[in-house]
Amino acid sequence: MYISREVEATIDSCLKQGKVVLVTGARQVGKTTVLKQHLGDAFHYVSLENPAEFATAKQDSVLFFEEHELPLIIDEVQRVPELFSPIKWQVDQSDAKGQVILTGSQTYQLMKGVSESLAGRIRIIEMPPLSLREMLGRAKTPHKHLPHMISENDLPQLPEGFDLWAAIHRGSMPELQDPEIDWDGFYSDYEAAYLERDVRDLINVKDEAKFYNFMVACAARTGQLLNTSDIANAIDVDHKTVSAWLSILQASNVIRIVEPFWPNIGKSLTKTPKIFFMDTGLVCHLTRWTTPEQLRRGAIAGHVFETFVASEVLKSFMNAGANMRDVWFYRDSKKREIDLVIQDGRTLHPIEVKTSGLVKADAVKNFKCLEGFQDYEVGFGQVICQTSEPYMVARDVQAVPAWAI
């Protein structure tokens, strides 16, 4: 059964703005399914995974476009980078918008082709895995990606027997929403395909087992400050290798690096970013927390819960086509932290993440750290936690159920 996606509205908007739309995202997040379901009646479709189509596109782009009329969806376009220049020529034959949609999961190759051939003609959408809102069937309800007051009337109707930790553990890949799909088998196949295809295409990894160990080390540190030296020591590689491999995880949309808030002032703030996986199911599989109950009671629970919340916030930005550089965190020399800081122009919205259900005003004391930044004001804040209903924690700060964000 198809699950409606919030990104559909952003795709429609981008089709009105650019001649070409690129939909990128990690493997298995549902890019092809969304485009076929949402635009299948209006667009022709071709996949460059098809050997015959691949050969034609590689050898004779003129024949390729004679065989495939516009408007056209070209799937896995990074396999034939030679197509980017012919695409430019095709769309420049008219002033019509939204004539070609491209998809791919490897940002490095895609961005190179875009920058060289399609600059000024293209709109880019980074599609995330399923959000919890989408899993709960709320994709069509109005949604703000910025922190805002939530009333009891805004709360979704949860399915009978809903377990947040089971949802966090299961992960956010569309295929896993079918309860018949084996969790462990799916992620084992996912990791194998990722290593054998995406990683090999991007870099020459001589030891795939070591890259897998690198992924495990990163998963064990999700939701924490990124210490590349620590990861290098853990897997016995050098610092430069870790930095290069982190770029691969970012380019294939497996992780997000969230930077610390760093305005141009003389405060003593950290410059070390945080690492977040976009899919908590993959984290649990890599670190071998094999059941929701193990996860809920395990040593990594707090970091995985924060990763879940951060990924949901990032997904909301991605689905809305908003600027993810507006998602920060805060930490200063006194180790005062704010888990997330959402920037809206010159307004800063602080967000704290707690695994508890009951939080008091002391939990948000660090929000005051944002008040000293010149030319910024502090907006509405939230504590995202395991409460069953929203309530006020302090003035302009609300505790919000994690399943309602």
C-alpha cells in the first residue's frame, strides 16, 4: 500500500519553478515509488538500471530522447553522467517548466553534473526516509516545520497498540512498513547493497569490512559530538580516511552533520559538529540492539531517541524544501547545551530532547544562553519528550509528545 508523502507538494512546487527537478536521497527511501504514484499519469518514465536503456543513453543520447518524450522521469541518472548536457539541450528548446525529473542516490556524481550542465535550470529536492507523520497517515494534514504551539486538537489519532520505541527500532524505510518484511534481513541486504554499489562507485575501498566497521563506529556515536580521532582509533585507520568516509555517508544521505550555532561574535562556543543518522532502524541494526525492548533499556537509548527527534526535524525541513542549514545545536565553553536550535531569520527556536515524560522548568534553563546574541531574538521553544499530551514548561516553552512533532 502506498504511503502518501509530504514531499509531494514540494515536488509540485519545484516543477513550476525549474525546467529540471532533481530528487535525490538515500537508497530505498521511496524516490521512484513517489514519482510513479504522484506523477505517473503525467510523465513518461525510464530507468537507467535497465541495461538496454543504459546502453542507449550511454552511446546515443539523440536516439534516447527520440525514444522517450518529454515530460520525462529519468531514474538513477548518475549512472550516465553523459546525459546531463543533452538534457540541457532538450529543456532549452522551450520555456516550459518541469519537463524533466531526475533521480539518484549518489550526491557527488549528481552535483557534478548539475553544476557543470544544469545550473540555473534545476531545482533540487533531498528526499528523506518516511517521517513518523507519514507513517501515521498525516502527510495531507497541514504541518509547520518550525517549532510552534501544539494543542490537544492537533494530536494525531494513534493506532491501537502504537509503541514509539517499536517505531524507532523498526526504522523509517518504506518497505519495512510491511510487518511481513524481516527487519534483520532487510538491513543486512541494505548494507550489502550500499557497500557493493554506492561505496564502490564513490571510492576505491580495498577493505569493505573496515568500512562496515566504520559505519558501526559512527552508528554507536549518533547523536553525539563528532570526534573523528576517536573513530579513527576505534577502527585503526588514519584521521584523513575517517574524514573522507564521513563525506561518503553524507553524500549518500545516510547521515547528517549538524553544525554548532556560531554567530560572528566573540563568545566561546564549540566548533565541533554532531553526527546524526537519518534512519534509527539502521543505527539499531549496525549496533545490534535487535529488539525494541533492548533499545528502550539499553545504554544507547538516549542518543537514539535524540537521533530520532533530530531526524524528524530534519525530515520536516527536507519535505518542505526548507534550508537545513537553519538547524543547529548549541554548546559553549561551560558545556551548557541546547540539543537543537532552529533558526528562522533572526529568530532562534530552542529545542531540548528528553526521554522522560515529565519535565520541569530546570530542563530548559540553558535556553537563556541564546538571549545574549546581538541581533537575534529567542522564539517559541519546545521540549520533545515522552509525554502523552502537550503542556507548558515555562513561558513560551512547551513539552510536546515525540510522536506529535
